Amino acid sequence: MSAVALGLAGAILFSMLTKPVYRASVTLEANPPTVSVSDEQTRQQNNEITNSYDFIATQVGLLGSRAVAERTAQELNLANNPDVVSQDVDASTRLRAATGAVTGGLKVTAPEEGQLIKFTYDSTSPQLAALIANGVADSFINTALQRRYEASAYARNFLERQISKTRSDLERSERAVVAYAQQQGIINTAGGTAEKQTGSSDTNSLQGESLVQLNSALAAATARRIAAEGAYRQALATGPTSEVNSAVQPLRQELAKLQGDYQQKREFMKPEHPEMQSLQAQIAELQRQISSQMSQASSGRINGLLADYRGAVSAERALQGRVAALKGDVLNLRGRSIQYTILQREVDTNRSLYDALLQRYKEIGVAGGVGTAPVSIVDRAQTPTLPFKPNLLLNLLVGLGLGFLAGIASAIGLEFANDTIKSREDVRRKLALACLGSVPKTSARGSFVDDLRNPTSIVSEAYSAIVAALRFSTEAGMPKVLLVTSTRSSEGKSSSALAIAQNFARRERRVLLIDSDLRRPAFKAATDRIGLSKLLTTEDNLESHVVQTQHDNLWLLPSGPLPPNPADLLSTGRIRKIIGEARDQFDLVIIDGPPTLGLADAPLLASAAENVMFVIEGGKTRTRAAIEALNRIETSGIHVLGAVLTKSTESAGGYGNYGYGYGYGYGAKGRLKKTEILMIPHDDSEDDDQNGRKQSAEANA
């Protein structure tokens, strides 16, 4: 809510401090260009630009160019307008500043579809906004027309240079081809076809034409020879023809008549009859005459065909000789005509190029070069009556949104950055543990001992509530053995263990406090000859290592000398025997254990103690670390009774760094006697060590 309020206030302040800005808008219509160097390019360009968005995008880019802005500044004389630029600089600097002012306030919007281009100009003066917006439109159109005129002039100049060069090339190539033809004696008889004009055929020369004619005559002679040969061979194979048969037809008719008479008379005359013999003689004579005439006719026809065949063969051979002789001349001419063909092709190319350039030069003119302007004005800018900026409603919405987002982001960031256990509700919700109590954080340094001595202090009352909760933590009431541990060091577990032990001692309960942190003990004894580490390595009795404190009914088993392998000592069965012996001799055993994370000691002690109370430092212990520590304890099969929240800020009061002491002594003959010992809780800093020693001495006094 604070971030939202700050965002709204910032939006209002920004709106009040922002100078009003007016916006004038102009609408233009894009027209496709129609000028190009060649007709083919004109058709292709018009087809592509008219139906393409690229033309619109190009016009949008040109509209926002520096050239248009500079022309606008020059035409509107903005360099001498004090409302636009300062007049204290030279003319060129003022022109650059005026150009920058036009460019800075101009905003061109490309259309999503269609050919209408809209642009706006923003200024603190409404009249100046409309003036510059219309000036930009006019300057853009004039610039486009000038650019098209310059393009046409460039095309004409280019064509003039090309025509002059092509004319020279054409004259040179014509002279070269004529000189070469005269030198080589080549006479070109080309007609009007394209092939003959390029000189690419052998028939363009006299030899070529003669060869073509001879080839035609040779083909005809060959055809005649083949036909004569075929007729001659057919006559030899087929015998008498119809012509021969027609020549002897009268004789055949007369023969048939005589044969008919002979057959009729044979019926009543014998063959020996003189008349019958006369008829036979006539029939034989006719048959001889028919055979003779047929032989003569066939022989004459075959001889005629043979003569024709021989004549055709002779003519063919003569033509073949002439063709062979002329072919060599043509091949020789072909070799000499290669260079002629190259020169002739160059002449034709230069002539075609010259004609095309001359025709295009005639088409391009000044009027055609101007053509239609690429854009035209649809709506001119009107002088705006209301400011475009600041928009109070928009600014309020933006400020509201930014403030809301900033507040949400800050809350989430703080939540993630400070993911710690802060309250009893966090213990129950995040850790799924019962909260046995909450110890407030004290403001005075080193006042923890005094708070424990004073039954009415908030710290003493808090631990009394924790003790009351422990009495109902199990079905049998307060467990006889209780391990006090935490996630990490300096969370107040040693202080909590001492406070609970003192609270039960005041209730006439025999209480043993065991310092089981073999790595960083909280209670230092006067000698290293006794302690838990000694008991773990020997078979001594518990009574020989326990000392009485200055509090009635409260005894202490210190940690002893620091061993090199604490986890190995605690993993043996000796620790269970020690705790069992302590359970038999005392009403309550409180074990001040080491931290859980990073060490194997706490799960081993929890398995031996069977009851665990978890200590959490309010606002410092992270949720993930606490969950991981609890998981390590629960893997040993031990149920955690609950958690105690130390240094809590939920209520007034609390405690911070502190030091306190109590005495103990070990007399001869195994008797317990009060003497002085020093307790240094893990949550003390090294700077508080001396303060703790001082307060310990004051407490003993």
C-alpha cells in the first residue's frame, strides 16, 4: 500500500511539473512512382511497388529522414525563430539545432494496411506544432519531386553519354568489317533473314551459293540414277510388260481363232487330214511370230532402261566431282570468315544498342521526369486546442500500476530474502512442530543470569511456560531424559538447557545437566580430568565425574577434554549406559547437545536420549535449514517433542548476547561441593566472553 501511494503521489507530482505538450497530426496518401529508365523496368517497378508494403515502409523512412527535417527548417526559417533555437550561436549551429528540433518532435506511424501514412509533431506551442507539421508535409513532397527530377536528368545525361560512346563504337566496327572483307576478298550475299545478317551461314558467299546449287543438282541426279537402276532391275526380273503384250495382241487373237477352228474340225477329221495339218502349220507359224515379236520388244525396252541407268550414273559422278572440289573452297572460306563474322556481329550489336538508346532518349523529357508525386496530403494539421501531455489519468494509472508492482516485488523479495522462523505460527506452519514456548529477546547485554534469578522476569516466565508445556509433551508427563539441540550454533540451546534445568531444580527435582557438545562445549570445568569424554573412554562411574553447581538440586556433567573423534565416541554403546545410569540416579537429565547440521553427534545423542527439544532462534534460523535438521533427527527414529523459539520479537522484552556463571567444585572422597565454573553459551560472541566472566564473578560474589 505504501508503494501504491508513493506511485500515485509521484504520478501527480510528475503531471504537475511536466510542461504541456501539444500534438498536431497530418495524413498523407502514398502514390506509386511512374518514372524509370526503361519501359520494362517501369512496368515491373509499378507492379511491385503498388502491391508491396515495402514502398510504404520506404516512404515512412524518408519522411523521418534528416534531409526532410533540414529542408523544413530552412523553408520555415526556424533557425531564426527564438521559440525554437537560441539566437546566441552562429547560423550553422542554429540550423543544426532547428533540424534536431524538427526530428525530435516528429513521429511517423506506418500503416498496417492501406496507403495512408500518418505522422505527428509535438511541441510546447500549439501554433508551432501545426506550422512544423504542415511544413514537414510540404517539404517531403517537394523533396520527392526534386529527387524524381534529378533522377530523370541523370537518366538523360547517362543516355547522352552512352549514345555518344555507342555511336563511336558502331562507326569503328563498320569500318573494321568492310576493311576485312576487302582484304580477304569475301563477298557476302546475305539477304534479309537474321541468320544471313549475322553472317553465320556458309551460303552468304558465292562459293557457298554454288555449293548449295550443286548439292541440289547432285541430289536430283542421284534420284534419277536410283530410279533408272530400279526400273532396269525390275524389267530383268518381271519379263514382258503390258506394252509388249499389246504389240502381239492381234497375233494372239488370230492364233486363238485358228486353235478354235482346229478343235471344231477335229471332231469329224483326223489329225492326218490335209486340212488339219494345214491348220497346225498355221498355228505353229503364228506361235513363232508371237515369240519373236515378244523377244524383240523386251530386248529393246531393257536396252533403253540400261542406257538411262548408265547416263544417270555418269551425271551423278560428274556432279560429285564438282561438289568435292567446291567443298574445299567453302571450307577454306569458312576459316577465313571467322574474323569477318566476329566483326559483323559487333557491328550488329552496336547498331541495335545505338537504336535502343536513341529511342529511349527521345522518350525521356523534363515533363516525363517529374511525373506524379510519391505522396499527397489528405488532411493538413490543425492548431491543437488541448495539450497532449501530461495525461493525468494515464499517469495515475501508470503510477498505480508501477507502485503496485513495486510493492508486490518488494514483499516477495523480502519474503524470499528473509525466509526465517519468526513466530510461533511459523513453527507450527513451516516445521509442523508444536511450539512449546517463546523466549523474548532482551535489550540489555549480559542480563540473562539476572532474568533467570528473578522469577517475575519475562525470560523466567517464558521458561516456566516451556517447563509447563514439557510436562504435557508425553503421555507419562515430563520425560526423564531430554536432549536440547538446534539447527546451528548460537541459537540459545545451552541457555535454554540451563534455564529448564534451573526451573526444575527450584521445584525440588534432582536435575543433571550434561554438556554433550564435545567440539565446542558451553560449560567449562576447572579441570580436564573429569567430563563426558573421559566417561566415554573409561569404565568410571558417573558419580565420579558429576559436580554440583551453586544451584540447589542441580548437578553438571561437563564435556571434559576435547577428543579428536567425537562422533566415534558417541557411536559406541557407552553413551547409552551413561544416560541410563544418570536416569537411575537423578529425577531429570537435561542434555545440552551440539548443533544438528553438519555433524553426526546430534542424531546419535537423540537415539540414546529418545526425547528431543528443538531450539530455534527467532528471525535468524532459516526454514530450509531447520527442516533439514529435523529430518536428520527423525531419521534416527526419534520423535521431536516440540520447538522453543528463542530471541523472539513477538512480544516486548528479550535478551541478546549475554554471559553468566555458576560455581562447582569436586572435593576429596567423592563428595560434591559447590565451587565456581564458567558457562559460555554458543550464542555469545568472543567479545562477550570477558563480560560473561565478569558477571560470573559478580554472581558468585
